[in-house]
Amino acid sequence: MSPQDGKPSFKEQVKGNPKMLKSFVIVVVVLLVLFTSIFTVGAEEVGVILRFGRYTRTVNPGLNFKIPFGIEKVYKVPVQRQLKEEFGFRTLSPGVHSVYDTRSYEEENIMLTGDLNVAVVEWTVQYRIEDPYKYLFRIQNTQSALRDMAEATMREVIGNRTVAEILTIGRADVAITVKEELQKMANDYESGLRIDQVVLQNVTPPDPVKPSFNEVNEAQQDREKLINQARSEYNRVIPRARGEAEQTIQEAEGYAINRVNNAKGEAALFNAVFKEFQKGPEVTRQRIYLETMNTILPQMGKKFIIDETSSGILPLLNLDK
């Protein structure tokens, strides 16, 4: 009994009342059954249920039930979420201004190229869990296996290319090839993964040779700049010269056509005049004489018209002037 109010405690009441004890046990069992049989699966997940360690079924998001008391266990797998693995670097705080781990991961990012040069390659693999059963039970520690497969694939692809390719124009091709080869390997191992994307974050030469590489890169850029300038000048001058040449040719052809047409016209005119001349030579000769005199006489100064019997014309000529 309670020393304060003289009433028996709950424990004493239960001991003294078998019905109350039975009801209490039933309530505890019901709560335990509910607690161990009801579970919720998130919107991006599915629930994989095992009964005595053996796969039985997969349940969808929402409120679900399983056999209580540990007979069935549930593993929640995020099948709708895109996951990411980083190689050669680690992100401590993602965001607009991401914070990266300052430690060196040379065991991951130092790679040998096909021309026996060394490059520092940092990349990420973005993937999804496509088959939760295979993801959980076909491979032990699927995440670690994925990292091993991704690193092996990247080293193989980098080893088949020159350092110039992976540092410049070949980066996109490297990423696509690694994605395809990694997906094939993941399918062969029945990992249940779907590779969404492989992204080369940073590809650089090792720190000791960076200055020399930058000088070579600058020289190549200058060469490309000069080549582009020369091509631009070529594209500016050559078409204009070709246009001027074409214009000169067309003008010459036009001049030739004009001269030929004029010559043909003059020849036709002469033939027409000659044809008429043959019809009346005297008349034509007289007409030509008159037309010629009509052209010449206006250009002369004083004109004296005399007959053949006249004499004493010197005073008229005014020779002093």
C-alpha cells in the first residue's frame, strides 16, 4: 500500500486481481504485435521482405504489414533516388559553394595513359537501384563492388588513350565509354544497378609537371589562334579576288559580244548599201558625194564658188590675212 494515501499500488492491484493481470498481458502483446508488424515505406523506396532470411516479396511505398516478432524482416531500398559515388575527391558540404575534402586520394586519381604519361583524373558515377532483389542478394556489399568496377573501367579506358586526348577533346568520349562499359560489367555481375551518368570532374597533369604542361597548352592555343586568323584572312581575300576575276571575265565577255554584234551590224549595213548600190551605181555615187560634202562644207571657212571660166579672183582671197 502507498504510505501517503493508504491505497494499494498498481503492481499490488494486478497481483491481487487475475483478470486485470490477464488484460494487461493482452494489451502488451497487442501493442508488441502492432509495433513489430506495421511499418512505413517512403515515397522513394520499396520494402524487400525476408521470412526467416529468405526473400518473399517486395512492397510498394506506404503503410504495410509483416509477420511480427522478427519472423519477417524488411529492408528499405531507395529505388527512385539518384545515388552518387565520388572518385579522387570527396565533397564534405554540397551546395552553391561546395566544400571539398583537402586530403589527397592518389590511390584513386593517379592513372597511366596509353602513351605512358600520368594524369590526375577525378570523376563521379551517378546511378540508381533498378532491381532491389539483385542489389541486396546477388553481390555482397554492392556499393564497394561498384567502386571497384568503376575504378577498373576508368583505368582501362584511360590506358587506351593519350594524355592529350583525355586533357582536351577526348573527355566526353571517355565519359561515354566508361558509362557503357561500367553498365555492361554491372549487368554481368547482376548488381541490379543502372548507371545514369559518368562525369569527369577534373582532369589535370600531376602537380610537378603542371607549369610545363601549361606552357605547351598555351603554345598550342597560340598556334590554333594563328591558324584561325590565317583562315579568316584567307576567307576574306580569296573570295573577293575570285569575285573580281569573275567580274573581269564577265566584262571581257560582254565587251567581246558587243564588238562582235557591232561588227555584224556594220557588215549587214554595208551589205545592204552595196546591194542598193548595185541597183543604181550613179545615183548611189551621187548621193554619197552629196552626203559627204554636206558633212565637210560646214567645217570650212570662207567658200568661193566660181565657174571654170572666171578669172581675177586673187583680190577676193585676201591673202594678207
